[in-house]
Amino acid sequence: MAAWQAAAQRGPQQRALDDPMLMGMLAPESASSRLTETAYALQLNQKFPWFGKRQLRGAAADAEADAAFQDAQDAHLAVRLAAELAYLDYYQAARLRDLNREHQAIMQQFRETAQAKYRTGLVTQQDVLQAELELAELARRQLELDRMYAVAAGRINVLLRRMPDAPLPPPPAELLAPQVPPESSSLWQVALRQRPDLAALAWRVEQAQIELELTYKNYFPDVDLFGRYDTFWQPSAMQGPLRGQLGVTINLPIWREKLDAAVCEAQFRVHQRRAEFDQKALDIQYEVEAAWQALIESQKAVELYARQLVPTAEYLLHSSRADGLGVDGVLRLATVSKDVREFTLDGEPPAGVLTNAATELVVYENWSVTRGLLTRAAGKELATATPMGWIGHGDMTTASPGKPVFLEHARAFLDQPGEWFLDRANGALTYRPRPGETLAGLHAVAPRLTHLIKVTGTRERPVRNLRFEGIRFEHTTFPLVVRPKDDEHVLDGNDEDQRPENQGKHAQDVRLIDGNPIEV
């Protein structure tokens, strides 16, 4: 800001006239001469530039000051960006440390499981050694994450003008996800209007144009007026009237080659500033587009993790924690009934499986994932209320022998922080809190509606041109069927017609704007 404040003082200086010049002259010998009076001369000069020059110089200085102000704003944004990035690094390092500790606890359980299986001859010693190696790598990773956490905290402290090792409060458990704009063009248009670095270049273009206009003024002369009193005119009795004098001097701009070159230089300076402005505008468009694409990629990655990677990891985790597993450590289907409702597993399921219309069987097919409520569980034999899969599409979308499975939502499975069980019959929710969580700080949502909005028309008169903007649809429920009728169409969680975004009949051009997802 000091640079801008200093530049702002140049305008008044450029608009002001030059200081007047006072000249004095004395003939020393005349002071002691008896023949002449003391001879001296006094002269006062004031220079006046050609009309408009001072105003143009002041305008150029003002444009330079405005550019300096935008530079200061740009520096302010750079500091703010650095602070936000430092905080995100701090948050990320803290969450990675917590996650790595959870991984260490899980890997410790894996090692104990591998040791137990090795003692019974189910696995080789290599599995035990592999678990030991993974634990050692997680310990090394913890050291790296501790360093990243300390560096991120030190960076924030330095931005706050504090000692790098000063204590900081821990970051929150979760950050709100940013809203994704519908298109990047609206973003870079806003950036072109609001970016201070681009505004600074715009003011420098203005300054160059003013300076070009000022060079044309150099074709006209500046005027220097003076008044003079000269006693060298001797004697005063005869030449006294000649002592008071008025005069003017002007510069003669006759060297056209120099003046023309100055104009050409100023013109090229304008072209340079405009090219810099145009290039910066293109760079901003590229930066915004690249950032927007990165944000879209991140959003899709989050959706991919939530839809596929996390459920698969949970499946592997649940499977590996089972008391009795198949030969490869994963529960799989051994036999499947014709109606795809009765199954035999290749290993004993986890102890404590309940059949109170709460425990669910999850089957991984080639193209889909199906879940259904258990109606019976006896050792390796299970039965579900509904067929498991898209019936009629073959083994690719239907439960069949060899497909991996896992069980979830039973009170007996509550063995890790963050897991919960809902006893619908008694209306009781059981939750194992994570470290540091309290009941007062929890936020839970229990959805009850299966549909939030339906759009229905007829084939002859379809609903047209509906636009939902600035609204977010979330928290709907998807109840699994307990006892389907014989002629009832059974939903298995993969029915395209039942997905919330497809709840419309005979409707055209129904759109959800601003990229707000529909969460179920």
C-alpha cells in the first residue's frame, strides 16, 4: 500500500508549475568606483508549458497511481491465497495423520489375523511378514505426515507474524465442499471484471495513451517569461528608464526527427501495453478453465470414491474381519437357488448375524451391486426377501456362484468407531463415536420420504421446459422390500426407472441447474 500512496502524490506535482527562478548579478569593482554607481542586475523567471501539458502529465501520474493501487490489491489477494492454501495443507496433513493412525490399527488387526491363520496352517509365513512390512511402512508414513503437519502449521504462523512453532488450534473434522458453477465461461467473465492484475494493466494502457498524447504536445514550444532590473545601464540620470525590463524566451521544436521518434516510441509503448493486457486476459481465461476442470475432476473423484471405491474397500474390510472366510479371505457364494433368494456361502459368516429385517446381504456382480434384507440365516445358508440382481441379464448382473459378498447392519458388527446400527422395531439408533466426538456435536439425518418431486404428464401432453435452479435435493430414503408380493416388481437398488433423477413420466427438458447433486 505504501507504493500506491507514494504514487498517488505524483499527480499534484505534475500539474504544478515549475518553481520560479531568481537570478542576481553584481559588478564588484563598481561598488568602490567614484565614476559609476554600483552595478547589479536582478531577474525573475517563470516557465509556462504549452496548453494542456500539465493536465496530461497529471493524468498520466494518476493512471500510474491507479495501477499501483491495483498492484497492491493483487498483492493482498496473493497473501490471502497463500493463507488459504496453507490452511488447506494444514487440514489435509491433520486428516492424513488421523487416517494413517486408523490404518495402523486396522493393519494391526490384519497382522493378528494372519498370525492366527498361520498357526492353524491356513496361510504361509509370507502373509505374516507382509503384514509386518505394511505396519513398518505405515510407521514411516506417520513420520512423514508429522513433518508435513509441522511445516503447514509453521507456514500459517509465519503468515500471522508469529514464531513457526507457536501452537495452533486443530482444524475441523470436515470442510464444506465448494459449489461447482454450471460453466467456466461465467467464471472467467467475472475474473476479467474483478482481477486486480488485469485492472493494473488496463491503467498502464491508459497511462501509455496519455503519454502518447503528451508527445504530440512537444511539437509546440514552452514559454519562459521574465522580469529584470539592470543597473548596468549608466548613468541613472540618462539611462534610468532602461533598467526595468520584461522578456520572454521560448524553445524552438525544429528538430523534427527527434520529435517524430518520440511519437513512434510512445505509439509502440501503447501497442506493448495493449499486448500485455490481451495476453493477461488470455492467461486468466486459461487459469480459470484449468481450475474449473480440476474442480470438476475432484468432484467426480469424490463421487467415484463414494459410489464405488469406498464401498469396495468397506467390503474388503468387512470380509477380512469375518470369523470364518473362504480360501482367499473373501466370502463368496457357493450355491444359488433358481429364484436367486436362497444361498450357500463358501465360509462361515460373521458371528451374530440377525434376521430381524435389518441385516443386509450385499452381492458384487460384474456390472452391479445388489443388496437385500435377510429373512433367514443358519450357518452358511442364507435367504433374502428379494431376488439378488437384475433378473434376466445373466451372471453379469445376477448373484451366481463365486460372486463375492458381505453382510452389514447387525448389532454384532459394531466393532469400530463411526459404525452404527438402527433397530427399526424399537426405534433405537446405536452409534460408536469416533475419537473426540460427543453427542452434542453430532448431526444425524433420518430421511423418510422416497420422493421429493415428481414430474408426470401424458404421451399426448408431456410436461415441458421445467428448470430447477438454486435448489438442492437430498436426504431421501430407499427402503428395501421385506415381503414382496408375487406380482410385485422388486427394486434391487439398480432399477434405472426408480432413480430420483429419472422420476418423471412423459416429461421433456426438465433440468437441474447449477450442478447441485441429488443425494439419496
